[in-house]
Amino acid sequence: MAKNIINQWDADFLNKSLIYSDLKVLLKDTHWPDWPGCQGMLALLDEPVILSSGLQLDMQPQDETLPFPEMGYEERVYKKGIISTREKNWHDLFNAFIWLLFPKTKILLNDLHMQELKKQAGKKRTSCRDAITHIDESGIIIASSDITLLEALKNHQWQDVFVNSRNIWSINTRLNTDSNNSSNNNNIKKIGAFVFGHGMYEKAFKPFIGFTGKAYCLKVDNNFYQQDKITQYHQLDQLLSDDIKEKKSLSDSSHLSPLPILGIPGWADENQLPEFYENKNYFRPKASN
């Protein structure tokens, strides 16, 4: 995000991009006239988040009042339950949102960071920590009940996934953010995209051709897109954390696939035209081995 707007509040930010459509539902149309601060964000929780240590999740301003300043970010979360948060900063605001939407998975990633820090020699990061950082900053969960669609996406078969299968995507529009809305015809939807990497929300302020994330493909039940949006996120959080634990899928970055963000149906107005996907510099074919 450009430096001149990094600390500039925009109360209408949820309308800046179709990528924020889910947030409009999940944040219950909360309208903040100014930065919400740590307590404003914690107030969005329906119930406290309990970390694996048994501590209750807290957020504290990252300033001179921050407790345990001698600790690093991950250690402070793990040992004290405190997320240090710059209160007038979009990047940290979006990170807080992801903590609220995916608490189980964020707790797991923090646990994995701490496990890997014990193995880390000097300042050299382990391959697992690199993968965690990739999904934490740039991750997009592609959830589908059709495994062939997930395989096609991993193989960069963009026409098949984005154009030929467009009618079975759960699509956001400017007028429709409710997954139960009959106009979205969710009873036949088989695939959708969900932001996990908070850096993706930040970049969505000024989307550009080349805007790319890291896809984590996840199989869901046939009735997944018949659920309301909040239920979908609760289920995804459980499924994602279980998948990472069972498959050890973040031991390195091989489980993550490049994903041209603006190609996701419902995330950019211009992708309603099939010719949008003809840009091979953006929708790149999979490199041969």
C-alpha cells in the first residue's frame, strides 16, 4: 500500500473491492468512523479465543506500553497470549481480522513457528517457517467439493477453472454478499475462494495485473456452499487446521500454488469477460519440469 495512505483511515474501505465482500457480512456491517483500536477489534469476537497455552487471546498496541518488549512477535503470542498490533495500520488491522475469522489455524501457525524457531540455526529460516509466512501473508483458501477442479487449478488450467466452470463458483457481487441469497444459486456451487493471507486484503486497496497469491486447495463437502457465510468460515477454520496438522502440508511451500487473484470469479469486475483470461503474462501456464 502506498506510504501516503498507510495511516489514513477510510470508513468506506469495505466497498473498495469485491475481495472485501465476505468481510461486509462477517463484520456484521460494523461501521467505524475511525481506527477501531485493539479493543474495538476484540469486541467483534462472539466468544474469547483460547490459545494452545490456555491463555486468552489479547491484542495490545505496539508502542511503548507493549508488555514484554524483550520478546519477539511469535514468542509473545505463544507465551503471553498477546498480539502486538499497530493500531493505525492497515496491515495489522487485516491481520487482526484473520485472527478473528481463523483462530484455530492462526493458533496452529503460531505453534508451528515456535517449534521451528527451536530448530532454526542463527537467522536462517527453516523451509517450514517460509511456508507459514507465505500462507500467512498471501494465502487464499480454494475450497471445492470437486477434487478435479482443485487439481486443474494446481496445474494452471485457468480456462477450465475460471471460465468453463464459472457457473459453479460461489461468486461475490457488489449487491449480494449473503451466501443464502437465492440469486447466487448456491445449491449448485462447488468452488469458492477465501482470503487467509492478510497481505492480500491490504493489496486489494489498489489491485493490479500481476496481483498474485498462494492457493491452498481444500476439499469440502457437497453441501458446503449451502451454508451461511459465517458457518462456512467456521468450518474452513477447522478443516484447514486439521489438514495442515494431518498432512504436514506446510513443511515447505510445495503445497501452495501461484494464484492470479484478479482471475477469481467475483473478485474483479473485469473478469466477467472471457478475454480477460487471455493475458498469458498474468495467467501463466504451469512451467514444465
